[in-house]
Amino acid sequence: MDLHGIREDYSKRELSEAECDASPIVQFEQWLNEAIQSQVNEPTAVNVAAVDAAGRPNSRVVLLKEVNPQGFVFFTNYHSRKGKSFDANPFAAMTFFWPELERQVRIEGRIEKLDAAASDEYFESRPYASRIGAWASAQSEVLSGKAALVAKAAAVGARHPLHVPRPPHWGGYIVIPDRVEFWQGRPSRLHDRIQYRLENGAWIKERLSP
Ligand SMILES: Cc1cc2nc3c(=O)[nH]c(=O)nc-3n(C[C@H](O)[C@H](O)[C@H](O)COP(=O)(O)O)c2cc1C
């Protein structure tokens, strides 16, 4: 496979320090809103990277479920590979890529579990089958085969025909950012990169070399 010739030139938009809000959260909300309005495919899909106890990085895509003044929220299984990595090393890096807008956002910071009440609230809003799945799937563990998963889901369904409580090992995480970067593709690889860095509790906004 020859991939050398595959390259895009980016020219759709520009990004200046002046137009970026003083808060990276507000700036992110603006960009996410534009991604949703532009009907980008899966605008809330975000790559989340963790570092395990041995110092080795691992990453996967999850869905952003909330952004609030404190940070960025997603939901998962706390016993999963990512969950174990966050137990060992409570920091995360997230990357959004919205190709239709030629935009990337990178977020880094501490990660914490959401409190139980907030996880309960979101869990209750999920469809019944997804709530069953949260109990049935020992996420990241090896399965003997698909039948074992289907049988477990059926058993959980029989146990909880109506109300499915939240499994204690399933819930939210919040990434509390100390660094956020907005990347806008530009012609000739002279891209716009505006980074926010938290210093003594205040956000510093600066332009990075592409
Ligand atoms: C578009 C997309 C959205 C996903 N959303 C989630 C999610 O919100 N939570 C989750 O636990 N896994 C989600 N997954 C699955 C994860 O990528 C991953 O397979 C799973 O969390 C197990 O990862 P781990 O073994 O590294 O812990 C999603 C995958 C894709 C492709």
C-alpha cells in the first residue's frame, strides 16, 4: 500500500488568539456546537488515552456525555483496561478530530470518578438494553465466545425485568483540564494552534508553532 500520496490541504477556516474565548471550556463548547451544527459524523466521539501501571500508553474512542465548567465527562466500566490504568495513573489525554471542519482539540488533565449520584442519573437515562449490557459485560476481559456474553445478558435481563440498578463498577469519569489545544488546519501545513495552559489557577492562552 502506498500511502505517501494521501494528503489534504486545509483551507476552510482560520483561528486567531483574539477570537478564542478566555475560557477553553467556552471555546470548546463553541467548537462542539459548530461540529454538531455542521452534522459532523459522531461529533462527540473522542479518543481517550491513559497510561498503565507499567508506564505504557493505551487509547480508545469513547463518547463525551457532558462538558461543564469543571471538565469533560464520559462513562465506562471502572474495571476495564482504561479503568485500571486510571487507578494506577489518574491522568488522561483526549483528542477530538472533526475532519469536515479541519479541526482537532486536545485536552489533558487529571481524571476523577464522578460521584455516584451523577453516575446514577446518567445510567437511568440509558436504554434498557444498554443498562443490561453494563452488567453483562466484564469489559476488557477475555470471553470464551459470543454465546457466553449473550447468555449472561439473558440472565441479567431475567434478574432485572424492569428496573436495572447501576452496577457499582460502571460510571462516569471527569477529565479536569490543565491544557487544551485548538488546532485549525491551514494551507501549506502552517496550521493555527492556540493552546490554553493552566498556571497558578489562571488560563494562559498562547500560539504554538505548527
Ligand atoms: C464511536 C465509539 C464510541 C464508544 N463509546 C464508548 C463509551 O462511551 N464508553 C466505553 O466504555 N466504550 C466506548 N466505546 C468502546 C471503546 O472504544 C473500547 O472498546 C472499550 O471502552 C474498552 O476499552 P478498554 O478495554 O481499553 O478499557 C466506543 C467505541 C467507539 C468506536
